[in-house]
Amino acid sequence: MTVQSVAARIARRICDQENVGYSQPDRRTWYANADWEGHVSSPQNADCSSLVCGAICYGIHDTYGAAWGHAALPEINDHWTGNMRPGLEARGFNEVPWNGSDLTPQGGFRVGDVILSAANEGGRGHVVIAVEDGPDPLVSEAWIAEDGSIDGYLGDSTGQETRTVRYSSHPHTQAGAWTSCHRFDERKFLSQWPEFSKGRPAQAASPAPAQAATSTPSAPQHAHGIDISSYQSGLNVAGLWADFVIVKATEDDDYVNPYMVSQANSALKASKRLGFYHFARPGDAAEQARYFVSAVGSFRGKATLWLDWEANAVPQGPGWAKTFLDTVRSLTGSTPGIYMNGSALNGYDWSAVASQYPLWYAGGPDYSDYGSSYSDPAVPNVSYWGQPLIHQYTEDGRLPGYNGTLDLNRLRDRAAWDRMIGGGGGSRLFSAGQAAPAAQVSPYTGKMNRSDGQAELVCNGNFGMATIGRLQQVMGTTIDGVLDEDGSPAISRLQAFLNSAVPADTQIALNDAPRLDEDGILGEDTWRTFQYLVLAWHKEYTPAGWDFADWVDGEPGSATIGALQRALNNSKAGSGRLW
């Protein structure tokens, strides 16, 4: 990974894949709203200099760990084509000598070369970046708005507002209007910015998250995102514009969001930043912390962790919250944060918590006035923390792709988020040598079943994560609420049980084989054998009036899933059998 390769990749992605148009007044929106991988999920704009400078910022950030807003990054608001030459030279770029007749550097262009047409040097006031090597490379650029002006609507209306074209075909090449070419030189950059020397990255001695939370933001440090729970089970996380998603994981010590895994995986697959929160209830703080860490263990190194401090947990006071946070930190090696509103914050002394843990704050100013889309309201000043790391500024947000209301949040410092995890995406969430506790999936109701005291499933005919998790629990396998299509240990053990419970001659009649293959694949034969067993042992589970042919069909309809749920409710955890 080099500054040049990252910058070229980001620029081309913005031009070829993302919905980014051209506008000088809105030149910064793509950069302010892009995620950590340079994806822009909603229509945004750029201009030629903001595209190139922003792409270089990504390159320096990704290569050397420079924090967003660091002076080594060419800040968009400070640079345009008229002063880009000195801006580049101050950040490791050298001018590349070239042949004035064909405006091609000796040896050809290289990926990441910045080609400038400066109006104050006789050019047209434009800049592009080379995205491949050679004498005639492809170059990416923000070109012109949809109406031929410098001020267009958000998004690429024509497909040519931001684009990638061949250098030789560019109008400025044909007019001989390019004035200089600039190439990144690492040795020069490190001499100018020695704090980024190899082996001594800027982030090596990063401040504690609590310090980061009080730092002054500089875009694109900030990002917009949402927090969700099981109430948003129908939300297409991947299709929604959000730089980050914070998912409810657990509540008290007996509930896991049944959609947590799917919601989290959708966020990660869409290159969104991921967080989890625990909704506190009165009880044992350390036990709830362990329960929370256990549930999110499979996402080690990929998520920030948060304590949701509201409702009847609040009277337990800051000591309870600190015990929870301390326990999470000791188990994971990461730095968790705490969520609360003004009422919870102002009623207690939070100084001991604020000195160690970042704040996610829900409230004003103007908490209820920002309900339509992402906004940038004033960041509140709060007691103990000064300013929060995350500001939840409305619970009535509306975003394209979802019909319900959403909590909208602004993260002030992306680098602080990464430090909470433990130094970025490559770090482990759990301490070296410490195994993650086994995840738990709690079904839907608060009732306890008769067999093992575990929470009882709602028999709703939905073969979702809660049912799968309970099946895994009964069969004594790892509990994550997900079945591997290539074979699941829980299904393999279920098949073994069915083989022991249903005689060979009956199975031959059912499936033309004396035994089920214990391959962990939940197919027609396995369902048919289960249906037969239910009909033989628990006919009361079958719908009234249904005969053998109606019921034993190998299809996992809602009635069959409901029967499985009833069976699981009457089965003991770890028994490896039903009933």
C-alpha cells in the first residue's frame, strides 16, 4: 500500500462507482460523507481539486496512520488549483520534468501522478490524477456539472460529472493546457513529516479515547450513522446510507437481540463501521458486562462497545456503570464508551468515568428539530466530558430505503473510534492469548421453560436466529444463531438423534434410506423424518384435521417450524436430543 496507489484507487472509485457529481459550492460533501473505505452511499458532490486533495488525504492516512485533520493531509478547504503546487510540495510531491511538446513525463506517467492545469501558470484551472501507469494513462477527474456550470445538484446526473478518461483524449491534453505533473516521493515526505517515519507511525502513542473525545474535529474526522435494535429487523442495513451502525446486542443478563448477527454482518459487508451496545438493567454490573462480551465475541477486532445508560439503570449510579466499563475493558482489551442523555448525566458525578471512557450523548441543542435526514447541528457542551465523541441528535430521522424513524448520530472523530477498538481494524478485540467467551443467543420471551430454565421461544413459525440459537444450545454446539450451508454441527447432532429415534424400516419408507446422512445439511429428508417423529410422539403439535400426507412432506412450513420450536422449549440445553 502506497500513498499513490490508495489515492488513485479512491479517486477512481469516486468517479466510476459512487454517485458523486460536480459542484464547487458543494465540493467538500463527498469527502465529509465518505466512509473509511471511500464509499459514498448517498448522492454527493466534488470539484476537481477536492477530489484530488481528498484522495491524497486517504493515501496519507491509510499509508502512515495520519489522523484525519492532521496538517500533513492537504485540507480541501485550503487548496484549489491556484495553490495546489505549493500544497503538494509541502507534502512530499516533486514536480516531474516532461516534454513540453506532448506533455508526457520521461518514462511515462505513474499511478497517483497529479496533473495540474493552473490558471495562474497559463492553464485552465483544472487537475486530474493518473490511475494507471504508461505514456497515455487513464485519469480520474471531477469535470463539470450536469448543466455545464460549476454548481450542480447532488449526485452524478449525467455519468460524466465525475469520470475516468484517457489522457490523450482529454480536451486539456489536446489543447496543450496542462502546466505541470507532480509525483509523490516518500523520502521527501518523511523528511518533512518525520513523525511518520517507518516503524514510528503517528498513531503509535495515541491518546486515550477520552482525550480524543475532547479534541477539535476536522473533516473528514466526522461521520454520520445510526443505532438500531430488533425493532429495525426489517431494515436493509447494507442499502442504507450510514457511515457507521451501532447495533443493540444485549439487555440485562438474559437477552440477546435475535437479529444482532445478521445486522452486524450486513454492516461489515457494506464496509460500514460497526458498534454494539448493551442496555443496562438493575443487577450485577460485572455479570452483565460478561454477558455482553460473550454475545459479541465473534466480532472481535471489528466493533466499538457501548453501555446504554438509561431507564431504571440510572439510579444505580456512576459506580455501577464504571464497574461495567472496567469489566468490558479487562475482558476485551478495548476501550468501551457510555451512552446517556442530559438527565442521566446531570444527576450524578461522572468525573471518574469521563476520565477514561468516551461519551455518546443523546440530546440537544435542538434534539427534536433534525428529523428529516443527516444534519450537522451544533455539538453540545456537556458536563465532565466537554463534548461527546458521538452526538445522537434526533430519534425521528428519516432516511431513503427505510419507512420507519431512526436515531441519527454524528461521530466527531473517526480515529478515536478506531482507537477504542484497539488501534484499527487489524487489532484484536480480545487480549492476546485470551479466548473469546462462547456467544449466547437468547430467544424471544422472558418465560423460563420447564426443562432447563432457559428463556422460552415464541412458537411463531419463524426459523430465525433465536430458533437456530436454541437448537444449537440444545444440541450442545457453538451458539451464534447461524447455520453453515456447508454443514452445521447442530444439524449433524439433530440428524444423529433422529437416526436413533426413528427405526430404519420407517426411514426407508420415508426417504428410501435406512439412515439420514449426518452431514449437517438441513434438507428435505431431515425435515421429513422430524415431521414423522412429531406425528408419532406429539400429534398435538400438528394442525387440527391434518393427516399424514398433509404433514409429512419434507417442507419446513410455519407449522413445522412451530412444532420444532415447541419441541425445543421442552428440550434440555446440551442434551443432544428433543424432549
